Amino acid sequence: MMGEANTYLEVSNIKLQGIMPVTMLDWKSRVACTLFMGGCNFRCPFCQNPELVLGPDKNPFISWNKVKNHLENKRKWLDGVVITGGEPTINNGLKDFLSMLKTMGYPTKLDTNGTRPRVLSRLIKEKLVDYIAMDVKSNFNNYSKAAGVPVDIEKIKESIHLITKSEINHEFRTTVVPGFADESNVFEIAGYLGEQNAQHYYLQQFNSTITLDPELMKLEPLKKEILLNLTEKCRRFLPTELRG
């Protein structure tokens, strides 16, 4: 009983700052609820959720009771919960949170930037995630520029290795941003992921409507024809699709 109380306390303290009650976009072939966690250890200039990155404590939190009630009421209609951010793996209560969702009978999908392979390893071993989507920001030589902070590339590689060698369904994705992750960078990423036997690779169109660095709102995204051509080239290495 005490264990359950402690778990509930951890879940209650998790930084939930957004909810998409129902979506068919965030987890392919599933009707899911997406939960947004505040806080991130990256500062990607092209980030489209700056409010979750720069000032998570300034934004109102969503109570666990509200989330729990929604998930219980929609149990017949939902067949998955997506945890995204921000960066979920920097939240200390993530494991207990996923465990609680599992107790409720929900399959879970985790979005991550791959900077905390030890956390991913534990979640995988304890079977707390059913699907993992990892963002690959750029090729390894330009990673820190794209992330906006110094990045330990070995941890990124370790996370990719953990995910691809696990039995968990997964995908990797890159937002194609001129000057950060452009055509040559993406082609290199696809080659590396293909060598690791990754299941799926998704290219995402850069959206300049809102960005963490306001200067990037002036940046023109690549034309769709270029992205489609790049997608086709990446298919030499692994299954690749274009989103957005």
C-alpha cells in the first residue's frame, strides 16, 4: 500500500504541461492521447515548443487527477498514450508515470532526444514502453550546433544502439532545417541508421511559424520537391517517409 502511495506521489509531481486528448497523428495506426512534459536539456534553435523548453516552471501544470480521469473515461476509445516534451527522460518521475499508465492498461510511446541512454535502457528492460521515437538532430559533426548545447555524441550513439537492438518497435526522425540538418547531413544520418538496422526513418519539414530562436522564423524551409527527392535517396539505406 505504501508503495502505491509513493508511486502516486511521484506521478502527481511529474511536470505535465500539455495534453492532446485525442490524436491519430502521433502514433501511427493508433488513436492516442498525447501528454507533454515540460523541461528540456537541448536548446535547438528551430524548436517549435519553446514554452516547454525555456520556461517550464512559468507555465501551468496539468494535474494527474485530470489526466487520470480523461484516460479512464476514454479507455474504450484510446489505444495508446504518447509521452513527449520537452524531453521526458529528464523527469525523475517518468518511470513511475509509465508504470502507472501500464497499470491502467495503456500501451505507451516515448519521444526522446536520446541523451539519457541509461534511462532508456531501464525503461526497455522493465517493458514500460511499447514504441520509441528518437529525434536525430543532425549528423554527428554538427550535432551540438543543431541541439544548441554541447552534446555527448557517444550517448546519442548508445541510445540508437539500444533502441535498434531491442525488440521494441521504433522510429528515428530528423527535422530538415537549412544550415542545421540539410540534404548532405540527412543522407549521412540515413546511412548510419541503415547500418544499425533501424526500422523506420522520418523526415520532417521545418516550420518557421514559431521557433526558439526568433531569427529562424525568417528562414525559408526547403521546397517539398527537394524533400521528396531526399526521402527517396534515403530509402537506399532504410524505409523512409516524409512528414509535414
